[in-house]
Amino acid sequence: MPTITSVKPQRNGKRVNIYLDDKYGFGLDLETFVKLGLKVEQELSEEKIEKIVREGEFQQIYDKILRFGSLRPRSENEYIYWLRKHKVHKSLHEELFNRLKRLDFLNDKKFAAWWVDQRQTFRPKSKRILNYELISKGIKKEIINEVLDEANIDEVAQAKKLIEKKKYIWEKLDDSTARKKMSEYLARHGFGWETIKTAIKRIDEFNDSV
């Protein structure tokens, strides 16, 4: 059986190279190396080597996907795309997903709630647009409905907020043209006619009272 003849650290200090019978065998992350208790003069069967390499590969992928998930909440679809992009073997997917779920990194409802909150805070959107965006992220319809109901979105207030941010564009236009442009702008953001009409009416009432 092959024997470990030397262990050399890699430049990043986080991985080591394992040499078998004085020839390079495989690389391994430091955590897995310590956990497995590998040492010089230890004999390894081919089956054992294959198992070690697979475990080391898993740890490396797991560390990377944790970094990906820690940047912001992710949908399950985004994790699937990441795994495909990095050509991670399907045999590792289930265990990776199980660990992500245990850490609450993989939670589509949590992701959807975060997405809606971000949109409403920084880039107000209608429920119709939010619904479309979440569907494109692979979120199930029942989760979308639940999250949008819980968010209790005031679409009129959101539409009014959008107009107020852009009102300088229409200030020099006559009232009729300005209202038309505002309506078209809100329609492009997915708001329905009743919401648009009410939002513009509230702005007119405010302007008349000033």
C-alpha cells in the first residue's frame, strides 16, 4: 500500500500537499488533515485515499459556498446555479444542502422576505414586479404569496414615493402632461391603474395645500 512519506504546507497556509512514496499524491485542507490524523509513515489503501480526497474536496467546496451564502441571503435556485457554475459533482449536492439548511443559509422564505424588504427600502416596486422577480429567483408561488401578505405593502405609498423621487423631471410640464408622464412611469413599474390614480391624486392634494 502507498505510504505517506512527507507533508508540505501550501503557500496559502490553509492546505497541505500529501506525498505518497516520495511522489505528490493529493492536496488537502488543513482542517481535514488534522481531523483525519494523517501522519508520515502511515499506509493508505487506494480506497482510503479516494475517500480522503473526496472528503477534502467536500470541505473545500463547503468553505466556498459558505462564503457565497454569507454575502447576502440566497435562494435555493442561486445555490443550484453556483454548484453548476463551479461544476460540483452531484454526489456532493445533498450533503451541502443539508448543511446549509442546518445553518439556516438555505431558506427560501427568509430569502424572499429579505428581497422584498430590500426592494421596498431602496427601490420600491409594485407587488406585481416583486412577484415576477421572486418567480425568476425560483421561489415557489405559495411562499411568494405568504411573504407579500406578511409584508403588508402599501402600494399607493410606494407609488407616491417613486413619483416624489422623480418629480423634478415633470416640474416644468403642464399639469395634464405631467400626470400622463407620471402614470406611464408608474405603469412601467408594475402598478395598477387604481393605485396610480390614487397616488397622483394624493400628490395633487398635497401640492394644492402648500
